[in-house]
Amino acid sequence: MKIFRLSLLILSVLFTINFSSSAQTDTVSINTLISKTSKALNDYPTEKIYLHFDKPYYAIADTVWFKAYVTENQNLLSGISKIIYVDVINQKDSLIQTIKLPITGGVANGNFPLDQVNYKQGNYHIRAYTMWMLNFDSPAFFNKTFFVGEAIDKEVKTHITYKNTSNDKQEKIDARVQFKDPGNKPYANRNVSWQVVTSYTVIAKGRGTTDANGYLTIAMSANQKAEYQLKKGELITSINTTDKDVVNNSFTLANAILSKDFQFFPEGGNLIAGLTNKVAIKAIKSDGLGINSKGTITDSDGKQVAAFNAQHVGMGTFDLLPENGKTYKANVTYVDGTSETYNLPAVTDKGIKVTVDNSDAENIQVKILSNDGFFEENKGKKFYLVAQSKGVICYGAQTALSNKEYSSTILKSKFPSGIAQFTLFTDAGKPLSERLAFIQHKSNMAVALTTAAPSYGVKKKVKVNVAAKKDGAPVEGNFSVTVVDETKVPANDDAASTILTGLLLSSDLKGYVEKANYYFNAPDARKNTDLDILLLTQGYRTFKYSNILAGSLPKISFLPEQGIEVSGILRMSNGIPVRKGQLLLTIPDKRFNLEGTTDPVGNFKFQNLVLNDSSKVTITAKYNPNYRAMAISLNGSAVPSLTRNFSAAEEVLNIDSALTTYLDNSKKQYSYLHTLKDVTIKGAVIPKVSHKDYPALTGLSQMADHEVTGDRLQGCALLINCLQGMLAGVTYQDNNFYVTRDFNAGKRIPMGIFINGMSVDVNQINTLNPNNIESIEVFLRDELGLVNRANNVNGVIVFNQKKAPKGTKISKAQLLDMIPKNYEVTFSPQGYNKEKQFYSPKYDVPANMNKNDLRTTIYWNPKVITDATGNSSFEFYNADGKGQYKVVIEGIDANGNLGRAVLRYTVK
């Protein structure tokens, strides 16, 4: 096993922040600092996850194949958790499904089909985690965005562009949309209606007709201070494809209005007067992507003191020698021609910093610099320099400050591959300066893929040999491999998510990394420099040293899962826990029984269960005396809250255009699948419950100003809380609802609340079951004033409940069966998703050669294992597609060494 041990050296160590002797109180030794940090890192190991997918994007009816690699400190395959959760979340941040998989030896294999019921064309993101990761403030969940296209029953293809013409008073967006039929023929001279919906409220709408090329320009506007804004909404278009058929499309407006931000990151932390400071810059748009720029730095006298040119995804550097008492600003010109001016951070008059030169292949040059003011105040005082990487302290040094400048050379062999964090401390353990550096070793695991020939025919067998070595010695590794028809699945290699970007870079950084594989794809001096600049602009995901020294470490609420667990409590009907109660758990489809006994306070726990996601489980207490007076309660499972997509910058607006080649193939591949169009059967109209059914509300308008249908209340726990942001034109204040326009004008008369035509107090709302509500009608005006005057209210909110359905008679025995047995529960806990095998056809029989083969994923194998000689191989048959095929293999060995290789061959 590869272990990186601490090495103590003597260094002069300094950092970039104001500091004075009065700041030092209690001192700690460097041994104490290192031992406490090492203990925290060892006692609270950090798990990280990487998922290798068969391809970067998909179409409806595809199956997504993936392999999960779960690691802990030093990138070793994790032995901590035995279960991984993979969430699939749509663009509206709603959970589509959760996949639960067993982890064996630090890896897990999974898949999920993109069925036509649960998935539609759009952007999705994957989130993967273990329960152990939920104990930490900023867990390194795996996040990946992927997009899905629709080729089956596609009626309209769209392409939209935005032009922002907003000003200080109004939001203005011009959207230009092109509509095409499945054969790419423009829908010319077709009627289109559109609306912008924000928070379930229509804030703009209109109509138009497409031109000869299928284009329609839509002009949208809203007040900048309006309650509902365009940029938070969604544009919905409805085009008449025929005289009878209407097709809807929706487009998010989140990135229609883009703002820019320009950030400064001085190396070491601060701009220190009298020292030459390297300053990293990052220009970023509100969609999360960088934007290139150039400009100058001027001081408070208007003199130009530096210039910069940001080339790679908006990042760059410049050197600045700031003077005490002066201020500085950047005059920025963006690549789109716009210009802005930004103030640099204030200059620190007394400071110290640690800098790094990472250009040498074998060594890191560390330099500690302090200016005159700091040096004079802190001469002779002790400082510590500590470096950690992958959960291990790799380097430590202590010195008394005796020089204003000191440099030292540290061997890179002391560090594992990945990000190293250098931190400078006072002798009180206070962090002063931090610098991140990426350690890339020449002696990484090398994986070689070879074939017998550079090209093959369609449907011919291909054998790929794998050889894994490190330092010339064979490596036993655990790998996954995918083969895709690259002609049908084109992709940008720089934007790929790989095992190197996932476990060496992104998982250790707090911010989003754009085009992470750019730094690993054929690296050179330029890319290494760009990677160093990236680390100057990012935060490191680890414990805070101040918390470690103070003993303020995470509270462990979730132990690492070792298997599926079902737990709960057995009580008597009066609430008293049952001590030593006998329980029986059965899983019928597994023919499995397990007995259990409650502890002194009634708790029970069944551990290490193995069951599928569809399995039903029954727990009964009927083998106890007086069991009919007992009740079983089950404990719930922790679930992390849903948050916005961490990698939302990778979402695609025009999926039809981005996936043209792929979707053309999918249309042929899934031609046997189609959905029948809706057939409308007209019958007697069932009257809908409304305010018109109640005499007390006579006088209100025939139509409400706004209406909320009952289906929008699904999942609502506390009704009054849900309504506060759902009722348009209504303000909730001091436990009352008011008409917003009147409330803002100072008229504070509450609205009337009516349930089934009866006037009630506002608190009665929470007694309603949201599932029983047919609709909520909002009347902002009472034109005749009859209801307002009769009830001394201003405006009316009407709650209409569903009419109780007429039932059928049942027998007493049937009724008793419907009554839950408190002493017995039957439920379906989330079990493991069934593992499926990737289907790889064989064309060794002539009869099979006549079948069409339009696959895009030619081969997927998550279980490629190299033996003691470092070798392995796999075989598959090509599909019908001609062109370039791409083989990608990724994996890890027992010592945490990562490997990745790509092979391309031609199919003729």
C-alpha cells in the first residue's frame, strides 16, 4: 500500500495577512498541529465518488450504463461504505429516481433505462453519494450533467437564440425560434401562440406567424422591479403543425439575460504592499461559464501599472507591485466588446505569503515572502508550514522568522498525485496563507490498449488487449471499458468527465471546473500553467484548521452503511415500549425469514439484508402475548435535500441542434417504438365544483381572477405555507391574506376565506387535506361589493373541495381486511437495483448478419480485471456504422493509482 509519510524540514515560513504580536496568545507546537490534523483526517476519512458512463449523452429509450468508483484517503478504494445512492434529477430540480447499489471492493455497477414515461427531452443531472458523506458540511458528492434527446414521435424540432436588450428600467428579451418538422423542413407560415410563465403565473403572452424559413421572433418585456421576472421564467410556445394538431415546446429563460463578474485572487491571499504579487483573474458569466477578456490595471493616480489577457475560460494572471496607501482598479474589455471597471482588493500594509513555483517536474519551489512592516513586527517568531494531500499530512516545517524572503525545494515524491494544500501558520495555530498546487507524477499508472489491426469491417469481431504498468512493473487493476461509434456520438474531449478529473481535481475543489479534462488531455507546459491558475481561483474542500485545533469536528449522525437495514420501535397501544418483544421479518420473493428481539426501550433493527428494489417486506409481532395491542413504527431514511444543479453550466439549450447526428440514428434505431396519439372521447360533462355552487358567494364574478388547481398541491405538508408563494396578486402578512395592490397602498383589510361556501378563520386552512381540494379561486375584486360588505373583507379566497365519490357496499370481512393491523406492517423498502448485463450481439452465425445494428454504444464492460502480469483482454463485434470507433478504459489499482487510456480504430 502506498503511504505518504510526514517529513520535517526547517524553513522560514510566512503568509499574506495583517498580523501583529498582540494576535498571538496560546502557542501550539508543530507536532501538536500535525498530530491533531492527522488524527482528524484519519478519524473522519473523506469518501469520494466517480461514475464512469458509457457515453456523454442519450436519447429516450436508451439505457444509461455506469460504474461507480468509491475512494477514501490516498485515493484507495473505500472500505468504509457498502451502499451508494445515485439520484437522477431533472432540470427543474425534481427527483426522477434513486438507484441504490451495493459497493463491493470499492466499486459498484449500475444502469437505468430512459423510458418514455418518466423521461422527456431535456437536461438532467446525476448526483451520487454515500450516507457517510452526509456527516460533512461540504461533501464531495459526484455531480454530472447529461442531456437527453427525443427521436421517437418527434413532431417539432426547435432552435432558439436570445438577444438581451434590457435597460435599467425594463427586462427586454428578443427570442428568435426556428420550427422544423422531423424531416428538417421548416414549418412556414404557421400560427404560434406563446406565453412566459414564472412561478405558475403568466407574465407575458402573444401570438405570431412563422416566416418562410420557420422563424418567429418573440419580444418579451417586464419591469425590472416586477414581482415576477422574465429571467426566472420559462417561454412556452404552441405551434399549429396541422389544422387540428398543436405541439408545445418550452425554453428556459435563465440564461437569456447574462451578467458578468470579474474576480481577483492574489496568490497567498492578500495584496501585500512592497511585494510583487501574482494575481489570478477570473471572468465569469451568470451561466457559470468563463468569458475571455483583456485590460489594464491603473492606480489611484491613473497610472497604468499592469496589463492582462485572459485566454483560457476567462482565467489569467498579472504581476503587481502595490504601494501602501494606493488603490487599484481593472479596466476590463470582454471578448463580446463590452467594458467594465472593477476595484482590486485593498492593499495590506503588513503581510506575509507563501508562493509556489510548480513548473519543475520533480520538485516544488516554495517561497515565503514578508514585507518590511510584517518582518519588523514578527522577527524571531515561530511559523509553521504544513502541506496535506488526499487526507494525509505529507510535509511539515518549523522556523523562526529571520529573513524577509526564503525559498526551499520540496520533492514531489512526498505527495500523491492530485492537489496539495500548503498552509502557513503562526505558532498559535492560526492559518495565515494558503496555496494549492497540482502534483502530477511521471510514474503514474500507464494503461495501453492494442488491437491486431487499425481497421475492421462492419459486424466483425474485435479483440482489444489491455496492459497496465507502473514504473515498468505489471499492475493488477479494476477497470471499466466503453466502446462507442464516435461518428454517431461526437464529443469534445476537453469537456469529458474522466476518472482523473473526478478523483484528482473536481472532488477536491469547491467550485465548478469548466472543461476539466482540458488539463489532462495531452498536457503540456501551457496547460500546466492554466491548471496552476485554476487552483489560484478555487477553494479547497477539507476541514478548517481552526476547527481541528478547537476540537470542533463534524457530529457523526450517519454511520457508514454496511448493508440494507430496517429499524423501528415496538410499542403497546398506550405508547409504552415493548421490552424483549419477538418480531419476525419475511421477504416472500426471497423465501427469507429473520427473527428479531427488541431492546429494553422497544427498538429493533434488522441488518445486512439483501433485497431487490421491488421486494415486499413484512414485519409482524403476532407471536407475542397480547400482540393485538401492539403497534410497530418504522424509522425513516435520511435523504439529502435537493439543490440546484452544481454543474448547471453544462446544460444545453438547443438539444435538437446539439444532438442532430445522434438523434437521426436514434430515430432509425427505435423506429419500432411509437406512442399512439390521444383520442378524445366526448361524454357528459361533469360539472366542476366552484364558488357558483354556494349562495353565500352570489355576486362574485363568474370567473375568478386566478385559480389554483388541486393537482398543484400534491406533496404539500402545511397548506398555508404552500399558498404563500402560489396565490398571484396576494400578500400573506401577520397570519392574514391581503390583496397585494391594496396592501402596498396602505389598505390593510384582510381577504375573506371561504371553504365550501362558508366563511371561516384563516387558521382553518391548515385543517384541509390538500389531496381533497378541487381548486382554489382567488377574487381580487368584488365588483358588486356584496360579499365584501357582508363579511367586512377585501377580496375573497374560495377553497372548493372534491365531492365524495359514491362507493359500493362491502362485506364485514372485507372491511376488517382494510383496517391496518398495527402489530404487522408490509412495505417495500428501497432495495438494490437489479444488475443487468450489457447485451453485445455476436455475428459468428451467418443468419445474424442480416439484422440491422444501429447501436451507438458498441460495448460496455464494467468488470475488466488485469491479472498479476498486468494483462487482460475483451472481445466484441462492431455494429453496422462505419467510421471511427472509440475505446475508453478507466480504472484504479489497490494502491490508489489511476489509469485511463483511449484507443481509436476505423470501421470500413
